[in-house]
Amino acid sequence: MIMKILYKARSTAEGGRSGHSQTDDGALSVNLSEPGSGKAGTNPEQLFATAYAACFDSALQAAAKRIKVAPAGTKTTVEVGIGQIAAGGYALDIDIFVDVRGLPEDQARQLIETADLLCPYSNAVRGNIDVRLHVTAV
């Protein structure tokens, strides 16, 4: 795929899931811990969920312009699960929950489906990870 790169982020991890990760500009610096370990820190699934939620919520704004609707606001929550697959490796599982204020449910559904086509995270995982979209029109 040939594309014009608009922005590139760089982060380095050391020590894996029990180590530390930091962006090269120092804007994000986190201690990592395995889920359930009781150690202070976050884990890659939490970081991915946070990034995906922010990106998807921004994609909703672009989608609203594209389909010419004006929601009063949106809130996106992403759940990222990890589990072992039959072949012995691991895979992710994702649920995206979007609250859309000020639109009827059919327009809210169209909005999140359009955002799913625009969001770079959605495009990156499409066909590789099970993703379920959930909408609540508020």
C-alpha cells in the first residue's frame, strides 16, 4: 500500500510486559505490568484500548461530516481482550461501545459504521481481529 505518511510516532519498550515503555519525545512514559500480577503499571491491551478509543472517537467527527449529520456529542469505549488460540499463539478480541447524543438510532448506527471505515485502527485490524460495534443513541 502506497500512502503519504502524515505522522509517525515512535516508542520503545524494554523488559516486555513487566518493563517500561516510552515515546522518544517523552510525552508518554509508562511502567508495564502483566494483567493480574498486582504490580503497578499498565499493559499493552490497556494502551491499545485507549489509543483505539481516542482514534475512533475522532473518526466519528469525520464520519459525521461525510454523512452530513450533527450529533450533540459522542463517547467511545473500547474493550480489548486477549486469549490463546488453538494453534498456541495469542489473539485479540475487541468490542467498541459508542454513545451518540442527539441522533436517532438509525443515524447513530450509520455514523459508527462510517467511522469504522475511516478509523486507521479499524482499518489495521479488519480481517485480523474480531471487532463488534455497539451503539447507544442517547
